[in-house]
Amino acid sequence: MRSRTLIIGWTLDGQDRAALLQRFVPVYPDVIAHHVTLQFNAPPNAPLPQAHRGEIIGHLDDGRGLQALVLSIAGSSHRPTGGTYHITWSLDRRAGRKPADSNQAIAERGWVAVAPIPVRLVPARL
């Protein structure tokens, strides 16, 4: 039996997600707009994060099939395990894009700042 990869992080509050989908219209056909990763491949007993709020502080469209929103949580956009807090917003799976591509795209291309937008986050195991 194959074990499932455990992600610890947050899901985006449903009302905030709906409002953000209006504000940041998905560019690519596969809309994700679901969660923020704190730790990928977390142990099953890893504690859930404490934060319940964040701020959208930027966005990225790499022009090659990937769109993401950048967040600040507890005053930082840097994940303790490396990378940048983000929500993979939309992508084009037919072009070979995967949600896991977001961190690399952010690192390589940077992101465009926006006036901070508060969002509610729900701690979760994904």
C-alpha cells in the first residue's frame, strides 16, 4: 500500500477565495486557488500551523502556463522550510505545468507587488 504525501498548511477561506477569484481572474484553464503549503512531506504527527490570517502581497504570471499569488503570513513571505508562501492560482496542465512549479517560477521570475489584501486561512492537513 502506497502512503500519501502529507502537506501541512492552510486552505483558503471560501468567501475570501470567491472574492479573490473575482479580483485575480484565473489566466490558465486549470484553476487551483486552494491552499498555502507550510511543509511538504510532513510527518503524520506534525502539528497544524497556528496562524489563521495572511495577506496577499503579490502575484505572478510566468507567461508559460502558471499563475500564483504570493502571501505574507506572520509578517513574512518566506516559508521556514524554504521557498515562498504562495497559492498556485491557475495553470495549464496540458502544457506540462504542475502546482509544484510555483516556487521555482517565483524564485526565477520574482513577483509583482500589490497593496496587501487580508485573507483568512484554515489550518489543514492536505
